[in-house]
Amino acid sequence: MTTFDDRERAFETKFARDEDMAFRITARRNRLVGVWAAELMKLTPEETGSYATSVVQADFEEAGDDDVIRKLLGDMLAAGVETDDATVREALSAKTVEARRQLMASE
């Protein structure tokens, strides 16, 4: 039984670690895409930090990326930045790769 229990604990630990990493990657990605959008909207450095935080917080509204995409599209269009859903999704994809690289490099 000990070997089975050890394997079970190892799988549970790996699952928890993987979930934590996925959460951190998503949060980092949202911050990066918030900075990207803030630059396009020509926000000041102080506004950029605050805006990036608001994008991270927007992800807690519902499961998936739709809440973040809605926020980014709405804010960017309100600021007069010409964009569309595909552009925002492309930025999310690129920033996911960047976020993963940053987190892997920091470990």
C-alpha cells in the first residue's frame, strides 16, 4: 500500500503544481496584454500599471477568456483604437507564450 499511496501523493502534488503554474501563466499573460493595450491607448506609465491590474481582475468575472476580451475590446474601442476580436485573440496567444517563457526562466 505504501507505494500506491506515495504514487497517489506524487500525482496530487504534480496536479496542484500544474494548476498553480497555469494560473500564474494566465495572470502574467493578462498583465502583459493589459500593458500592450495600454500602450495602444497611449496611457501614461501610472495609468498603464493600473490598467494592467484591471485586466487581470477582469479575468475573475467568468471562466475562459471572453471576459478579458470583452474588456480589452470595449476599452480600446472607447479610446479610439481600431481593433477587432481577432487582433485581441492574437495578442492573447502571443502574450501566453511570452508569459510562459518568463515564468519558466524565473524558476
